[in-house]
Amino acid sequence: MAEYTLLTDSCCDISDTLLAEWQVRALQLDVLVDDEESQKNNEVDLTAFYQKLRDGKMARTSAINIATFRDAFEKELKAGRDVLYVAFSSGLSTTYQSSEIAASELKEEYPDRKILTVDTLAASMGQGLLVYLAAQKRNAGASIEEVYQYVLDNRLSLSHWFTVDDLFFLKRGGRVSGAVALVGTMLGIKPVLHVDNEGHLISMSKVRGRSAAIKALADKFSETVLPDNEIVFISHGDCLEEARQLETILKENCGVKEVLIGDIGPVIGAHSGPGTIAVFFLASQR
């Protein structure tokens, strides 16, 4: 079986340390806060970043371009390795489309090598969970085609549920109107959202108060989680203690054995804001 490299991007919100353990490489998206110099996702001080958002500063992000994908893919091809790229949702970024163009160009130049790109239709540690499962399959001896097909077959079983603390960030992204954001903030309304089958963020319900929002995430988990689900991922935007509250609820009330908690990186956090909490797991439906 030919050797192959598993690639992803920084929107998976998995730490560099864990990715190295899983033998996965991540390409970095860029983030820019106000007029500061652009930085790679993994170069940003997260605590300082979220404080800047709380102080009212604006963050902008940019997708990975075709040239960057060409360079990354070609490096592996020249070393005699095939490439499987597990991508950030095409419903939220043009990153996947750029990877497809780069792969198509390189397939003509390297006809004896394989370059497979798969759209996870997922974000943050939802994408990260699919990367983890893909790495597990690869490490168990699965071929590049088998891992590719596994991600395709399971991506719509990867459930995302999350809540945000500040509706301003959803307003800026066009998810709620200015009036809804203003009234919701005044009344302490917290939206409960998920990522749909097209990889888009969708508001599903609203609750009053932070504790109710965290409980709603646990309720969504218990409603659809698969009985043989082995691990749950939780990501948070600079609110670790509340992420741990959700972890406790899942372990005590839902029988969850293993939980991985991680930070929401600056590229995702720029759009969801500080105080975001999300849970990801394999489910009967998204």
C-alpha cells in the first residue's frame, strides 16, 4: 500500500501538539485584528485575541489560497507520498474549493500519485473529530481510499451543537438581524445553533440565560447520540470553566466516558465570539 499523508486545516481547532500525536499536518488560515499585522491561526495568543474582541475590536479572516495548497500538496508528492486533505466546510469558506483546484492541477503533473480532497461539511472540533477518526483508521492500516470513503460516509453523522454568549458576532455574520441581536442581548436570550447537512450554521432555538443554553446542548446530545459513540469533543471560546460544566453534565447524566476539550481558534472565534461553547459527537442525524 502506498504511503500517504493526512492533511487538514486550522479550522479543525485541534492543537498542534495533538495533531503531531495523530500524525496529521494542518495548513493555517490567516486572521487580522483591526489594523494589526495578519497572523497564522496557530500564531495568535488566544487570551489576548478574545480580550480584543471583548473590547470591541474587529477580526477578519482569509481562506487558504490555491498556491498554498499547491505548495503543500506538491511537497508530499515529490517525496513519493499520496495526499488526503480533510477540509473545512465548503458552506463556510472557499478553502475547500481552492484545494480542489490545486489538486486538479497537480493530478495532471503527477499522474502516478493520488490527491484526494474531502469536504467535511464541518467546522471547529466537529471537523477535528472527523480528522481524529480518519487518523485512527489510517493508523489501523486503512488505505487512502478507505479513509476517504469513511469520512464521506460519516460526515453527516457528525453532529454540531453550540451556543454563543454575544449575539453581536452572529449579527455581523448575517445570522441574526440587528433588532434581534439588540433585544436578545437585553433579555439575556442565548441561541442554540447547529451545522446542517450543507455545512451552514443554522439557528435552531433560543433559551433565556447561559445555564439554560448549556443544558440545551446536553439535551441535544442525549436526543441523537449513537449508542456506540466513544468520544465527545467540546470546544470553547475562552470559557473553559463553562466547557467543563458541560463535560460534567455529559458524564454524570448521559454516561459519557471520554471527553476532549479544546480552544476555538481565532479564525472560527472571529465569527462566533468569546463565550462560545460547542459539543461534537457521532449521532443518528446532524
